[in-house]
Amino acid sequence: MNIIFTEIQKKNQKVFKNFFSKNYDGLVRYANGYLFDIAASEDIVQDVFIYIWENAENINLTSSLNGYLSAMVRNKCLNFLKSLKITDDCKILEFNFQLVTEYDFDTTSESDKKIIHHQVLKIVDTLPEKMQEIVKLKFISNYKYAEIAEELNISINTVKTQLKRAKVIISKMLISVLILLDINH
């Protein structure tokens, strides 16, 4: 049995505080690798520590405490992404998989696909306002180039140019996400 965990079960606040201080930053970085959202990562890690403090006497630790913490953080991150109801109804994920064709997505796990989809939506939200509007009309509302041009009172060439620029921006940022997820090509 882990000595630190035994002390936490006995409600030794000093040991828990030291344990928290030693592991908090690393776990936040770990969570952020899934979420790419520092505030949500901090919340999840804090929730895990609170759970351990409040439920230590009921936890049957069969692995290392650090392994248990990592697994809890990972599962909470995946549940968080799931709670965002990340689905691909609008085929944005499919579109963005086409953007980065050099990657083999057939071997990508469903949880990684959800993470990528979440990040693509965040990337789209960072695009310049007009570009963002064009991308959303094209890939969420399924407008044709001419319909977008008419809706926004711009030329079809402007629509095409903005979509090409968006593709470049999204591709560059998505590659960073893929590298962080360690998806091999």
C-alpha cells in the first residue's frame, strides 16, 4: 500500500497538500493535452484531487497512486469532451480530415477523433469573422459557393479564396493537434 495514500486516507492534510502541490501542474499539463483548454484542465484536476480527498477511504488502490490519478484525469477529460456532445453531424471532422490528407485517420481512435473535432471547432472560432462565417455556411449549413456569395453579398471568387485561406490556417493548427495526439502518418 502506498504510504502517501494511507496518510491521505487518514485525512493527513499536510501530506495531501504536499502531494497536491507536487502533482498538480503535471496533471494540468496532461489534461490540457486532451482538452487544449487550460481552465477546463485545471477544473478537472481539482475535481480529481477533491474526489480523492473526500473518498480516499472508499478507494481500493490496486495500482500506483500516480497511475490512478492519471487514469482519473484522462477519463474525466474524455467524459468532458463527451459532455460537449461532440458529434460530426455537420461533417466538419470529415472536412478537416481531408485538409490533412497525409495522415492515416483509419487508425485514429474514436476518442482521438472527438478531441480533434473539438479542436477544429475551436480553431474555426479563431478565424477572422468573415472567414469564419463563410466556413460555417459552407460546412455547417451546406451552402454552395454561389449561395454563400449571395448571402454575404460577395463574389464567388472571394468565397473560394476565403475557404482556401481557412483551409491553410486550419491545416496548420490541426497538424499541431495531431502531433500532440501522436497520430502517425
